[in-house]
Amino acid sequence: QKEVEQNSGPLSVPEGAIASLNCTYSDRGSQSFFWYRQYSGKSPELIMSIYSNGDKEDGRFTAQLNKASQYVSLLIRDSQPSDSATYLCAVNNQFYFGTGTSLTVIP
Amino acid sequence: GAGVSQSPRYKVAKRGQDVALRCDPISGHVSLFWYQQALGQGPEFLTYFQNEAQLDKSGLPSDRFFAERPEGSVSTLKIQRTQQEDSAVYLCASSTSHGNEQYFGPGTRLTVT
């Protein structure tokens, strides 16, 4: 079992819809959780971090953490074509990344 | 201020050659990480430095891979006797400390022919 699991997608949503990205992790002792966005041919760019259970909102992005169920999710509201990218979930004990979920927002 | 920089951005090496990849972290960032990213995959952890100390090198795939950060700033990832399976993007990231947000450089795309 990999340390961090993500559905590789691809996930397609129409412009203006909510995109929901999910991630599960195996190490119950994990404390730090991050979502990165990676455009094709570019390096990962941090978009959200979350450390405690519950929701954290930043603009159109909401990260949700549930340590008991060992999952972390990212919601993107009012999705835009510019949100089309691969979204990487990362868990920071040894900084494991998921394989990423490819998101396409259709105009 | 300036972000993480890496050089070269692209490197083509013949099988068996040695290569050296450089990373300049964000000034003041004590933690530095190296990752290997194959096409369509997430970054795979290689090694981690806290200042000049290499605290974890468990991700280095073989003894052909060697990393150093002698003065706690610039880091070099060296790959000896390159093989075709070493072809990947090598990413460097830095953070203020382990567990905090990491900021990535643009990566070095290594192609071994």
C-alpha cells in the first residue's frame, strides 16, 4: 500500500462547477497535509496546507481534513479553465506525494 | 525575494556519464529536499537536509546517487554512471523547517541516452 493514495482521474468538470479531489494516507501519525497544483511541464506549486481536523478555506479553495478516517480533500468552487492541472496531495512525515489527480475544467 | 533555482534546466547525458545537478534554495530556508519525478507520477522523495546535515537519504535509489550540502545552502545531487532509468525530472524544494510548506524549483530534466 502506498503512503498516499489519490484517484488519478482524469476528472472533468464544467466551468463554474465544484471540483472535488480526494486523498487518503496510511500513516496515522501524519501531522501536516498539503495540496499542490502542477501544470504540465512545470513544478508543483503550493496552494493549501492544513494541519487540524475540519475545513480550511482560501478563496475558491477549501481543504478538508479528517484524521480519524485518514483522508484529506480539496474542493475548488466556481472552477475555471485555468484550474486545469494535476493536483498533488502531500503528507509530511517523510513528505510523501500522491500520484496526482488530473483535473480538466471544460469551458 | 528569489525562489528556488536549479541548474541546469535540461541535461542530456550518455549512459555511463556522471552528472551533477545544482539547487539554490530560498535564502534562510534550513530544510532542503530532492525529489525524482517520472512522467505521469508524483514526486518521489530522494533525500533531505537540515542545514548541512543529511538527515534522510532513504529514497536514493542506489549508491550511484549522492547528495551534499556542505555549507547549508546550495546543494548538489550527483548521479554516477547514469542509466536510462535515471531519466526523469529532478526537483529541489526548500522550506523554513521540516514539516512546513515546501517551495519547489523549476526542476532539471535529465535524459540519459
